Amino acid sequence: MPRGPKGERRPRDVIGNAVHVVRIATGQITDHVPTPEEEGKDPAAVALGRKGGKARAEGMSAKRRKEIARRAAKARWK
């Protein structure tokens, strides 16, 4: 099943999602979202991934961040 923005597993189509919600409401299935550790990922790697972009930005100068942002915007609007 596809994953949503927070990693939850939901059906793509509206009808499939409605059936899924009804099954959760009636207790036929449980609405349990597994943690990254439950999925077999390394807890240390998960922790590093959560702070990756922020830590990278703190290590850069303002000039370098602006340069990267300008290049990204140019590529996005190309």
C-alpha cells in the first residue's frame, strides 16, 4: 500500500480509503503505524536523518545558503 506524508499506509483511491476507515471504526483491523525501528531501520540512522538538513544549514554561511536557494529556485522555475 502507498505511504502518506507521515509514512502511514492508506489506499490511494477514495472508495478504498473509505472501506479502510470503516474497517478501523468497526474494529476489523487496527490502525497501527509502525515506527522506523519496528520496520528494521537503525535507530541511530533515523535520529541522524531527523536532524540532517537543519544541521547542514547551521554549518553553512548565510551567503552559501542563499546561493543554494537561488540555484534551486532557478532549477524549479526553469
